[in-house]
Amino acid sequence: RYLPDFIVETADAKYLCETKRASELDAKEVTAKRDAAVKWSRLASENDAKPWKYLLIPHDQTLPNMTLAGLAAKFEQR
């Protein structure tokens, strides 16, 4: 069972947002969750008016001056 840290809906898309410690991004459990979330997002997008996107965000990149658009541009997983 998987629960993302955040789900964010904008006018144009829905985002599954997950933050992880930067040093753990390549861990087997994290990459398995990433792959499953990317697949789920792709399938969910087929049945929704808005596309679903998965963001895997390193903890040290969640800065006060970051926007969702900026995070999506850097950390969307496909």
C-alpha cells in the first residue's frame, strides 16, 4: 500500500508529490515506489480529464522560494 506525501491539483493537472532524503533516492524501495507511481499516474491519466504526474523531490530541494511549476519542471518522473 502506498500513500504519497501530498496530492496537489491545479487547473491543468494533478500531482502525486513525494519527498525523500536526497541520499535515499536510489534505494531499491524508493525506486520501486517511483516506478509504481509513474505507472499508476499514466493509467490514472487515461481515465481523468486532467493528467496525473508524479514528482519525486529530494528533501534538500524543498526551498521556500520554489513553486510547484518549478518543482515539476525539475523532478517530474516519467
